[in-house]
Amino acid sequence: MDADTKKRVGTRVKRIAGQVAGVQRMLDEDRYCVDVLNQIAAIRSALDAVGVELISAHLESCVTGHGTGSEHECAKSLNKDELLAEVRAVLSQFLK
């Protein structure tokens, strides 16, 4: 993942952490359940957006850039079928 993507994702994750802390405060303050549920829905949406960004970065660097030296240092040497299987597995897990 390039530095810009890492910074964007990091900023989003920090924002999400703040939202989660906000849910805890809402619960401590005995806020209306619907308001808490709306906040949880917003957090889930934000997490989905982070996931999409990470999947996109993975596809750009580790899949389409496979073998070019742009992939993550932990990326295994995979053939085309193995790369596709990895992408399928990641998407399957992410979309649960």
C-alpha cells in the first residue's frame, strides 16, 4: 500500500475509533436505542468503505502489480490461479 493510501486509511480508522467510543458514551448516557443503532450503521458503513479501499489497494499493488516489485513484502509468490483464489477468498470473507 502506498503512503497516501496508508495515510487515508489510518485517518479513517481513527475516525471510526472515535465513532465507536461515541457509541460507548451513548450507551453510558442511556441514549435512545434508535440513535445508537443509527450510529452503529454509520460505523459499519465506514468500515465497509475502509475495506473497499484496502481491497482496491491490494488489487492495484499485489495482484495487478504481482512480480513487479510493487507488492507488499509479505506477499507470497503466487501464480495467476492462486492470485484469483486469494482475491475470491478475501472478497468472500469481507462480504460476510
